[in-house]
Amino acid sequence: MQKTAMGTDKFVKWSAHSSVEQVVTKLKKDGFTIYALETTTHSIDISKVKFKKKCALILGNEALGISEETLKLADKIIQIPLSGWKNSLNVGVCTAICCYEISRQWE
């Protein structure tokens, strides 16, 4: 985290957990809505989602995506619409797009 965060780890609250289920359970208990970013047959277009103030994103591995077990933990599954033959983006790009949309809505 420190190497990639360029010092922002001092200002952004973060924590490490041994399992996705453990952290999602804690976040839900604390009132967070959990959004998983994945392309599925029932994903919601990110532009149609109204993000709650207390939200958390689940982002998957670029090669494998998010497991079915983890998707079941999410309150909503969202996707970034794409055109053309490519059906995925780099996880860093996806994170930036999601964070932009969330901050745009919260303005």
C-alpha cells in the first residue's frame, strides 16, 4: 500500500483483512452498501446507480474477475458499459471511473 499510494496511505482510512467475507460483513454491520464491479447478465449500468454516502467497492482480478461467492455478498453488481469487442478494462482504470462517478454524484 505505501509504495503505490505515494503518501496517501496517511490520509485514507484503510485496513487489511484475511477474507473478503470478513470485511464485507463488517462493512455491512457499519452501514455500508457494497457494490461489486463486474460484467454479468444482471449488472446495473454505473450511470444508473445512485451511490450511497457509505459505500464500498469490490474490484476483481483483471484475469479472473470476482468470484461467484463474492458477488453474492454484494448489495448491487454494477458495470461500466463498453462498446466494441473488448469486455474489460484495467482494474486501475475501472477504479478511477467508479471513484469519479461516485464523487460526481456527491457534489
